[in-house]
Amino acid sequence: MTRAFAIALKIPDNAAFTALVALRRLGVDVARIERSEIWEFENGEPVERLTARIESDESIFNPNLHRLSALDRAAPRPGEAWIEPRARASDAAADDKQLRAIAWRLFDKSGKPATNEVVLRAVERLLCNPAIERAVTGDENDRDNPGARQ
């Protein structure tokens, strides 16, 4: 069974702030953006036990810097795009944990998750380099080349 967790910064995230400013300059209507790492674990442990394991793993989690969230399912949440590398690390099979993606979650002026249209615009204009990455969005579509719309 695959379980996914999001690890985000508690402290101000300069990369997210820079992306927010750039997206606004590129005409994407977004008021706030959050960035997190999505980690997947391949085992049948209960969520509580996995949470404790992650919180004790200093290589991926620092309680002074990070906030941990267990995801209901291994898929982007509303207003979110997961940017994944095209090539996965080959040594991931040796461990039951794997960094799957960088998640960018966008919010509108009212604090609600951005619409899928806004997320797609952000992916196409800045968040994904289709030469080396692919985007997975809340509409459950993989986009190897987000600029090639049907």
C-alpha cells in the first residue's frame, strides 16, 4: 500500500515567495502559494506509525522547520500540482520511502484553493519544465508536456 505525506516549511519559504511574484508578473491570478515535498512510503504500516517514523528521520524532517501532513490519497489536492522528475532515482527500490514530487498549492484572494484552470496556467508558465519534468494536477491528468493541450 502506498501512503503519501506532504512536508512543508513552517518558516517563510523564499522559493514559494519567488514563484508567487513571478506567477503574478506572468498574469496568473494567485494570492498565495505553498510548496511542499511529497514523500511516498510503500508498506502497510498504520498512518500513526509512519508519521512517527518520518518525524524521527532527520534526513527528511526537522521539527523546528517542517510541518507534516498525511494525505488522504496519493494525488494532488484541490489547487495543487505535483511536479515530478521524468527519471526516478534507481536506488529507491532499496528503501520503502521515495521523494515523489514537489507540490505547489495555489490559493485565490479569498483563501480557497485555486481553480484547475489557474493551476494549469501556473504549470504551463512557470512551475514545470517539460523537458525534464511532468506535472500531475488535481484533475488526475499527467502532463508530460503541459504546453500541448488537446
